[in-house]
Amino acid sequence: MPTIQCLDPHIADLIAAGEVVERPASVAKELLENALDAGASAISVEVQHGGLTYLRITDNGCGIAPGQLPTAFLRHATSKLRRAEDLAAIGTLGFRGEALAAIAAVSRVDIFSRERGADRGASLHLEGGVPREVTETGCPEGTTICVRDLFFNTPARMKFMKKDSAEGTAVTGVVTHLALSHPEVSVKLIRDGVEVLHTPGDGQLRSAVYAALGRDFALGLLPVSGCGGDISVEGFVTKPLNGGGTRARQLFFVNGRFVRSQLLTAALEEAYRNRLLKGKFPGCVLHITLPKSTVDVNVHPAKTVVKFQNERAVFDAVHYTVKDLLTAGETPAPKPVQQTFYRSMTVQEYKERQTPPPAEKRPLGSYGSAPAVHPDAKLPLRDSVSPPAPEPREEPRPAPMPAAPATFPAAEKPVPAKAPVPESPIPEVPALRRNTIDLPIQQTLTDHPAPWRLVGEALDTYIICQDESENLWLIDKHAAHERLRFNALKQRREPPMSQLLLQPLAVDLEADAYDAALASLPLLEEFGFSCEDFGAGTLLVREVPSDIRPEDAAATLEELAEDLRLGRADPDAARDSLLQTMACKSAIKAGMHTSPAELRALVDRVQSGEIQYCPHGRPVAVKLTRYEIEKMFKRA
């Protein structure tokens, strides 16, 4: 039977270090929190090789007495807790007393510290958690800690480390969060000899945001302030038109501590409901302040997860504070029409309401309750890439989506249902309007003995068809065309056609996405993007694929960079992610007007079974049987 015995203290320290120290960014976080708790007003961080070989943090805080330096590196040694009751209202960033011991156990540490008002300071060297003698030394007021050769005595941990650039980016993220959480502290970051961040420490959150997150992001923010009970919310949120492609810029700070919270994310995004484009996310830098006794920060060793005593109150405080800002100045929604509305109208009023106004007096873009559009009326412009081809003036424009026979001949007018279809070779259908010059679509009616009848289109999004078995089909035209584009891009072997931008485009990326894009510039060039490093998280784009609109280039490149960041370990997965993004950006969008010929081409591809799912896995077509429809109307 195995013998039960206590672990060696050094082994216990290594186990504890595994919980607290995951990577260099973990070391930076713990040391920065200690510097803030020491009352520092200026902090300097220097990193080399991602922090694995060298990480130095200097602060001008209160310092540590020479006799307490060895004690500071003992497990569960802290100056921030005295009684069990203190755990109910934690007001410091660090409090566990494990950080210094865990860091020292897996690295070589040098600490220099001098108390305020003292003539001289003291230094201590530790290797693998074993301290040497404390020596007197000259140093500035405050504390400087140098961490070298992280994980030198635990080589198994090294295989889990990423490239130096990725680890350095993680450290940058930690320093950025600290700078935003305490704008009254001047924070400087030097990465491989280059200063990449320096906040003024003037106490203004906007100044810290400008220095840490960039000019463009700062200019797209709206100040927000509100409170609910004893909960206050201060900070900035992005304008609805400035939504990002990811949630990376959603930064929440609770009592000065950076946290990740699904509750806060949901409260923010709920406030933006119906105000953001699909696929876009709001950004924010929000400080939530509430009584210390109502929040539990002792949930996870990393202290980035918190629990709230009253989650509903916190949700409402964030939600309504942001929503009140976004709805300020908006026209109140009209009151719902009462059920007695129609009974209050005379017959003459009803007839006049249903009569469409003359074409020259009808306002552009009005959508009245008239059952049909006057043949001579000007139709409102839709969001499409290219306008419809002009038609002879002597012929009226056909309705946007007429009921169609089984096929569409090449003639301008649809053939009446009773007219015989001439026997002639099936003509080529024009290419889809949404940038499909490399993907001509031809009808393939010969593959289907009984092609589906094209009934119409609903909401400029869903194609309605009927098959020979009297089933009704709804086809998502964007999803169908996206799959066509994806298949074509994946099968294409020739180099893509690129278009040279009249003016190079500067695209700002998140730190992780920026590093991933820089490492994959040749891959981006294979897909038609000619980019170069512009420095400070910015890529300069000179060429984009010909099937991507120039106005969509920035958003497309942001998504491609994010795809590369998530799939960098698997080149094939990264390639497919890139192709999915490009297919989505170049496909017909929901809400765009589409000609009957284009709809017919998509229907044929879906009917043939070639297209079943979009690249993201969503179904392209949904079938409703006649029985299901009749059951809805209580006929069956």
C-alpha cells in the first residue's frame, strides 16, 4: 500500500506556481498589482523575448524594509490581510500572498527596494525559490523586481509557451489593462528596447484610452456615466457605427480590477440591440464601482473572474446607463395602433388610403400600404452593388419579383404561363452581381427533369420555390451564394485577381491579430491582399482581391487577421477560415435586390444538391410540405 507523506516544500511551491504563473503575462500581472497596492504613481515595465528571459518592473511605491525582503517570498505572506473578516471586503488587487513565492519558485529573481525616506535600500537574489543573503545597496525609492529565465527548472512548462511575439503581446495586454484601470498612474512599457506604451497618468480615462488603445478608437467613443443605488458606472462606449468584429475591445473594470464577465458583456450588448450591424460588437472601457462587500474577487487564482451578490442590480446599472446614452435624442417610438383603428375609418377614407399617389409626388423610399406599385412610379434604390440595366422607356419595368414559370428564357419579358416554351439551347445566365467575375453561373435545367417553379422572393432575402411534389422551399440567397463563392475560391488554382487601391489603406488591428497577420503576410498575398507593416499595430494595404469592394477591405482584413489568430496552429484551418471570410464578404447580402435570372441560377444549384450548407454550417434551404402548411391553416 502506498505510504502517505507530506510533499517536499519545494515541490509544493512548484505546484502552487502552476496555479498562479501560467506564462510571462501572469508574472507581469502579479507584480503590477503589487506595485499599485504599494501606492505607486509611476510604473515602468521592460520585457525581452516575450518575458521568458527577462522581465523587469520598477515602481515608486512605498518600498519594502530590508528585514522583510525574505519574508515577502514566503507562501501566504502578505501585508494586505490581517483577519478572516477582511476577506469579506477586499480592497487591494493582490491579497493571497502567493504571487512572489510562486514566481520565485520557477525563475531567477532579483529584488531591489528602498523605503520612502530611507538613505539606502536593500537587494535580495533568489534562485528556484531559494533566497540568498540580503545586502545593502543604493537604489531609488520604491521597488524593482527582475525576473529572469522563467521556468528554467520546469522544462515541461516551456513546451506550452508560444512564440516570443505572442508572449510579448500577452504582456502588452496586461500592461494595457492596468493603465486603463488606473489612469492616475503613469505606465510605461518597453518591449525589446522599443517603447510601445506610455500613459500620462493625469487621472483622465480618455488620456489613458488614447495612449493605450489608439487615436482612432478613442475618437469613436462616447462618454457614459450613471448609477443605480450604490452601483456607479463610468467610462466610454463606442458609437453604434463603430462596432468591431470581435469582443476584444470590451474592457470592464470592477473596483479598479480588470475582469471578464459574461454578465457585463450581456448587459452592454443588450443596450445596443437593434443599433448594430449583424456580426458587429460594441466596445467599451467601463469602470463599475460598488461596495467591496457585494463582490467576491476570491473566485480564481488569476482574480479576473468575480461574483456579484446582486447580479440583477449590476446588469441593470450597466444596461440602462448605456441604453440611456444611446437613446438620447431619438424620436420616441409611435404608439401601437388600437384594434378599433379600422372601425373608425369611413369607406371613402379607406379607399383614399389605398389609392397610390402619382409617381412624381410619391416620396422616394416610402413604403405605403398600397397593394401594388404603379407601373410608372420610380422604385426606391436598393442596396446593391450595381444598378439594374436600363430598360426601354416604352416598356414598363416588371415588378421586382413576379411569379415565374418553370424557366426564364432570354427574352426581356417573362413568357406567359400558357405560351409554349421555344426549343432552343439554354442560354447562359448573367453572373451574379455581387462581385462574381470569376464565377459565371449557368443554368443546368438539363440536370433536373422537373425544375422547381420560382414563386418569388420575400424580404429581399429568401427565395420561394415549389417543387413537383407540391412542397414549398425557402432558400437563403446569401447563404447559398456564400457557399458558391467558397467552393469556387477553394477550387481555384490560378492566382486571384487583385485591384490596386488609389490610396493605401491603414488598418488598425488588435495586438494578437496584428502579430498573426504579420506572420502570415505571404498567405494574405496568396489571396490577393498586398500588405506591409506600418508599425504600432497597423497594416498598410495596397491591393485587395478584385471581388472585395474597397469599402469592405478594412473589415475583411480585420476578420482575416482574427481568423489567423485563432487558427494559426493549423494552416489548413487558417486557409479555410480565410476563404470563408472572403466568400461571406463577396456574396450577395440579405436585403439586396436580385434579378429573377440570378435567383433562378441559385435555385438550380440548390435543387441539384450541390449546395446544402453555407461555409459556417447554416442550412441553405428549408422545406415546408403541403401537409405542414395546411395544418397551419387548420385544413388538415
